[in-house]
Amino acid sequence: MTELTNRERMKIPRQEMPTQDPEIRRTNYDEVALGFTPELAQQEADRCIQCKKPQCMEGCPVGVLIPEFIKALREGDIAGSIRAMKEKNNLPAICGRVCPQETQCEAMCVLGKKGKPVAIGRLERYIGDYELIHRTCPLERPESTGKRVAIIGTGPAGLTCAVDLGKAGHEVVMFESLHSPGGVLVYGIPEFRLPKSVVHAEIDYAAECLGIRVRTDAVIGRLYTIDELLNEEGFDAVFLGTGAGLPSFLRIPGINYNGVLSANEFLTRVNLMKGYRFPEYDTPVKVGQKVAVIGAGNVAMDAARCNLRLQALQEMEGAEVHIVYRRSPAEVPARAEEFHHAEEEGVIFDFLTNPVEIYGDENKVVSGMRCIRMELGEPDESGRRRPIPIAGSEFDMDVDMVIMALGTSPNPIVFADAGGLERSKWGTVVADEDTGRTTKPKTWAGGDVVTGAATVISAMGAGKRAAADIDGFLQGEIDPW
Amino acid sequence: MYKILGKKVLSDVNKLMVIEAPEIARKARAGQFVIVRTDEHGERIPLTIADYDRDAGTITIIFQEVGKSTMQMGTLEVGDELATFAGPLGHPTEIENFGTVVCVGGGVGIAPIYPIARALKEAGNTVISIIGARNKDLLFWEDKMRAVSDELIVCTDDGSYGRKALVTEPLKELLEQRQIDRVWAIGPAIMMKFCAATTEPFGVPTIVSLNTIMIDGTGMCGGCRVQLTEGAKFVCADGPEFDAHKVDWDLLLARQRFYLDEEKQAVEQWEHECKMEALT
């Protein structure tokens, strides 16, 4: 085969990833995006022109060697491609599915200036999935350093930190409060977006290779405190990656009625507890006929799309799912693909609308919701235009279930008896952005517990930076405290 | 997995189990709870710790078979294992020498009131305990309660054992006759509601341990939230004990009933499966 010229490469259209038809997928729980075939992956990899100064890597929070992995793929060397990927990212099957590539690597791709960027995320997913089946380059466990690290939380930040420390030869024990590792990847993100089998396969693969111990049902703060881990249980360092698990509720009348629930509760019932398969699984999940999801982030989209599927599985008539958002489409914080998929599947968007009261019936079950129309004023501190209520514009919405997807804050349980650990007024842990060091000796933190609710990949980036610093500390190269 | 080391059938519906959980036993204190899941398909259910043995490394739980999950758990035997046993969760009971205290345990609520009465007794309080149930068969731990109480009043709704009365009747008499410094009441929500109503006119601080619907038990879902006069709280993370006089009991009772249809469906399915299994 003759080498393509850059001009020829740039003529290849961006390859679309096959997806389930919206009409069909809204009636099942299977993954929406089906992944590239080898042919599509080859075509897409061929589009990369291997820039001399690649911009794409600048957009990646963990610095994946994007040109290298695509070059190897282009040359048909999939093992080499995976090896290049694993230099920086050990969880490609997960990242390829949930990263907001359009604002990161793909946003920086030079091809995007005149046409469409290389589908880096889809290629990452392709090689990640391939590796889970074929295991071409297992992570190697070096000789033990004899140092022990406790990782609290098994979500994206903790997993990334654990794998990097394992690769450096440290003995790693992960503590998970729930019965299944993965954090938000398991309890929050739905099956149709990120199959749980993929999450478990990635975790098992890495843990097996590196001898990482994963302890479930271990609620740190109650079973052991951070001080006990450091002083009595023989750990040389602690990484705190417990995320932002505490849900927020609006402070409006009727907020505690039956049928008003946090997106966390709804998604946990559906995803972690597999409530969509009740009564085969024991945890029930209520399905509203007219559901309002408040908020428009990724979690709101997930909750809305789960509801659509539950309604369809029950063949419910006259069913509606609304996303009620106080700002306009331009401010929607969700990943573009999720917003798009939600629209395609039939979620109704009520923009510039804010709830002011929830009504309940004699059994204290939701029977309606009073809302007010909003307009956008001057930009606020977040840079987005501030929504302002329009006086006298109140109206009633006919709903029987309200799901709050308004963001989350760190769960305080883990901070019990963690003397010296400074936190902000929002409850987040104060940690250095570059190193993850907290104000407490031998304790690092990263991910949502530091930033408040953000993305999977930014948490992974923080886990990675902390791992490098912890490694330096354990090797005796630095002593930050 | 968490091994069942002991099992005792207290009545047709009440079962006691001793679970191997040395790390939890090391830390457990009166008033805390665990989250239990029977198998990989199971629900996460909160159960207040009935007793703990730090030396043996065990936690004792007592549960009433009210739904599919507890019925299924009731079929497990010594040597079987539970899929999940996480804890100790929630805040421990605030224990100090208050003076004279009353500990009320109704039905399966006798189990969690026991370690609280014991701790209060150890702290120097004069402990008067009231235990009650619908009938004699549903009573248990009379001897254990007697051992940690200065006085014990036993009553049944139908008079089949002890005094024929609801627990609120002797409670009211005690409040009228003596100086009572604090009351704990644990049992069905409706019992706790009426205990709260009984003590309120006397202005005696009253603590209840709420058993709401939960999933994670660590503050993540908010399904357990309870409306207090000062605002909503999470039973799992802020409780499980609260000032009884501040609880919106009617909302609490309504929230406990929300999944009644699903619970009924699960029980029917379970009973059907059991019958089918018996046939094969």
C-alpha cells in the first residue's frame, strides 16, 4: 500500500460511529454507541496528518500520546497503539466513552479548523475495547518498593492514581464504600452510555496485573479514619478521591414529597442496583408518567434518558420526560453528544424555566410543579449570563415525578477525625492543583472532592498528578510537609 | 462476603443473626447501623446494630421479616454468607449521665434499644425500660433488657404477656409520677410518633432512631431525608437519631409507604418462587 499524502488524508470524511436507532434504543438499556469496526477505525486513523507540533495533546488532561497511538493504528500495529496509549492512560475503554472530546483533544485538532477533527475519542475507545478482549500488553508489575498507599474511593481519580502507583511498584489498597468499585462510573453513568462490564473489566485487568487490592463495603471515616490508616494500619500515604457524592436539593416548598428524588438516588437505583430489572433485582424504581428533571448537566441528561427507557419498557402511554433548565440552550453544561442524544430520543426541553413549588396530593406524592419563566441578564462570576425570574410569569406543570440534578458536593463522612485537613466553605478539600497535596501530611486528594462536580477525565488527570507526587515522596525525593 | 456464625429464631417473623465482621465490631457503638445485602440481586437495607462483641469480632442483628429481602435473609443459615455488610454507619448515641432515663423499645425496636440502655446504664443513669409488642410471640430479650435496666415494664397490645397496654401508657404514667430527664423511643414509626406526642407536653427531651428507606447509607442518595422543624436532614449521615419533637411524622410515615406496591409485588414473586422450588 502506498503512503497517503496529507492532502489525501484530509479528503477522507470523519467516520461516523454506528449507533442504535433512537426509536429502538429508547426501549432498551443496551449501549447506544456501538463502536468502530476495524475498517472504520482504519479509515479514521488514516485521517490523522501527524502534525509536527501536535495540538491535540495539549487538550488532554492526562497528556495521552495521541499522534503516537494513532500512527501505530494507521500502520496496523494495534499492540503498539495500545502501548502508546498506556504510557499515559490505563483506562481507554472508559475515557473513549465518557470524555468530552469536543472541548478537549478534538477541539485542538488542526483538521477541525477547516473541516471536522479526527475522532480521537472513538479511536481511543476502539483500541481500549480491543485490549480488554485481547490483552496485548498487560501492565507490568515492577519489584515492590515496600511502600503502602491507601486509595480512598474507586472512581476515576482513585483508579488512575492507584494504577500509576502500582506501576511504580508500590503496594496499593483501594477502599470503596459501596459493594462494587468504580464510583460514579458504576452508580451514576448509565449502562447505555458506559456498560458496567467495561468498567469492571478495566478495573479487574489493571488490578490483576499490578496486584492492587480492592476492598468494597469499606466506609472510610467510619470503619477506619484517615489517621488510623496512616498511624495504625501501616500506610505510608493516603489519596483521597471520594468524589462529590452529596446531592443538592432546591429550597422550595414540597421538596420532600414522595416522588421528588435526587438524580443520585434515581441513577443509583437504576444503575448500581439494576432497578430497571426489578423484580429480578430487588431494588424497585418508580417510573413517573410525566417526569421533570431539574438541571441540564450530564447527570440530568442521564436521568432523563433513563426515564425514557423505563417508560418505554413499561409501555407507558402519554409518557413525557422534561428537562427544566433556568438558562438557555447555549449554556447547557452537558457534553454535546449527550444533549444531542437526549433530544434525538425525545426528551422535552423547557429552557428559561425554574421551579418555585412542588405540589403534593393527600398521600404526599408529587401532583404538580409551579414554575416561573426566566430571562438572561448580565454574565455572572461563572461567565454565563445570569438567569432572572420574570415577575408574574408563574405557571403550573403537570408532573408526577421530579428529579433534582443540580450538582453535588463532597460527602463529609470521610473527613471524620482527619485533623489538619483543610476544606473550603463549599466542603471541598483544599489541595495543590499540580501535586494534589493537601494541608495534612502524607495525604493527597484529587478529582471532584477537590474541584466539586466536574468530569471523569479531569478527575483522572488529578489522580495522575497526585500519583507522580506521591511516588516522589515515597522514593524519598521530596518531603512536602 | 460476611459469614453467619449464629442464628436464632426469636419468633415466626423475628430472626437474630450473629455476623463475622471484626473490623466493624472494633468500631461499632450503640445507635449505629449497618447496610446489609443478601446476594448479588439484593437490596441494600439498613439495620440498627443490636449488639457487638469486640473480642469475638461479631455484630448481632435482629430483623423482622416484612418484605422479600428480609424474608430471603431469614432463610439463610449458619455458615451461609451475606454479600454486603457495611458499617458502622450513622452517629452513635450521645451517652452521658442524664439522671433518670426511659428507654422504650417496640417490636423489633427492642433490638436497637438494648445497646443504648446498656450504655446509659454504664454511664450511671437510672434506666427505666419499657418493651412492648403486639403479642407474646413477638417479644424477645426480656432477660437482657432486665439486666441493663433498674426497672423493666413489659407490655403487649393483646395482653398475652405482661401488661395489656401500648408502650405509651406506662410512659405517660412515668412522666406524671417522676422526674424523667430523657427518653429514647425506638420502634415502628407510628409508635415513635405517639411516644413523641406523649413526652412533648412534659417537655422531656426525646430521642428516636429513624429507619427510613435508604440505598447507600452514606449520604449519597438522599432517599432517607426527614423533614425537621429546621429543615431536611439525611437519616443516614445526620442521624439516625433525632429530636422526636422536631420530626414531621406524617411526612415520614408517607415516605415509608412510597414503595408499598413494589414491596408487595416482590413478596408475591418470592413466595411464588419458593412454592415452585418446593415442587421440584
